[in-house]
Amino acid sequence: MTLVNHLTTRFLSVLVIVFIFNSCVREDEDLAAKVNIIAHRGYHMLQLENTTESFQAAVKKNFKHLEFDISFTKDYQPVILHDYLLDEQSDTTGAIGDFYFSDVNLINLSGGYKIPSFDTVMQKFGTSFETFFIDLKEPCPDSGLINFAKVIEKNHAYATTIITSANPDVIRRLKNLDPALIVGSDDASGDFEDNLDECIKQKYKHLLISFELLDKHLCFIAHANGIKVYAYTPNSEQDMLKCLSFDIDGIMSDNPDLLKQLLY
């Protein structure tokens, strides 16, 4: 029996009472105040995603929460990049892991954009956003994780970064390397209950979940355990409204303008 099932069985009567009370209170709250609008890979309506330009655009649009992806170079340096393979997104073939950090600037992404380093982004935007949601893309060798953690320490960003990965082992290794880091669980298994169980076992306080997998009962159990729930990546009004009906804490979207309109 998972921890989630155990909690459900043992405390069902209490949870139902609290759920009714909690629902009434939160329905009356200002949604705009409680739901974080998270610019997924920056604001890339006119700019390429995961670039300093898309992050600067998010700043100009006054979005306060940013999501981006981290990949690692051949010499284990963290850079902002979603796809490990470069063939379909640049003028270069191969993987980012085939290149030394000193050569990354020679790579031209679609439209002539450059791959930014993690350190450059944190230096430039470290005070521009309240929260950075960072997704670590595999492979994630320990040497890379160490360098990643050093950037966070150097930029005094422990309190503003929430780190996840599709592989829960990556997060466990990262947490062992630097216990001060704030980490969370991603829905790598495609199962909300499994990921909630991982959060409870590891004492994580953040859970990222595909909006298609949201479940009101499990959202309630997450909140009852002090775990915040973030949904990704609804881009239509219908899907955003669905997310908002689940009493979640944040939404990552490629269309943050629409989400802002719905909330305000």
C-alpha cells in the first residue's frame, strides 16, 4: 500500500471535513493572488524559447515566475537547452554533450539565437523573477550536478529555485550533493499518485504534474501534506479553466498572456 492510499484510508473522515471547509475558503480567495503564472521556457511568442531573449521578454511582460531546462556540456557545464540532440534545432549535428562549454557559443540555434549558460541567466535575471522552475534534462552526471549547484550557490539563488527532473534518481542525487537545494517531483511515471507518494516519502514540497493528470482528491492530499501542486502546460482557455478548478498553486504555460487574462 502506498503512503497515499494509507493516508486516504486512515484519515478519510477527517479529510472530507477539512476538504469541505478548505474548498469553501479557497473558492472565495482571489485566484490571481494564489495561482502563480509561470512563463514556460520564457515568453516566446516572438522569441525562441529557452533563450535570454525569451526571458527578457517575460520580464518586460511582468511575469514573475520562469521555467526553463538545463542540459550539460561535455565538460559538465550547465546550459539552457531542452533537447539534448542539436540536429533539429540548430545548424549543428550531434548532442550538446559532444561540445565543450567553450565551443557552445559557436552553435547557432534556429533564428540565430545562442544557447545561454545557466550562470549567465542567473546573473542577468536572478532578481527579475520571484521563482525559477528548473527542469534537469538527462544525462545528468554527478559532475554536472555539482557545477549546477555551484551556480545556485554563487548567485545566492537557493530560495528562488525549484528543481525537478523526469528521473527521480537525478533529484535524489542532487539533494544528496547539496541538501540546501529546493527540489520537487515531476510526473515522470505519468501517475499522479506515484509522484505524490514520492513527494511524501522524500519530504519534497513541490509537485509538477501534466494538467491532463490532475485529480482533485490527490490535489487535496498534496495540500494536506504541505505540498504545492503546479500544472503544465495548458495553452487553451478550456484547459486553463480546468486547471483552475483543481485548486492548484501554479500553472506553466506557453500562453501566459491568456492565463493572466483569465485570472485578472
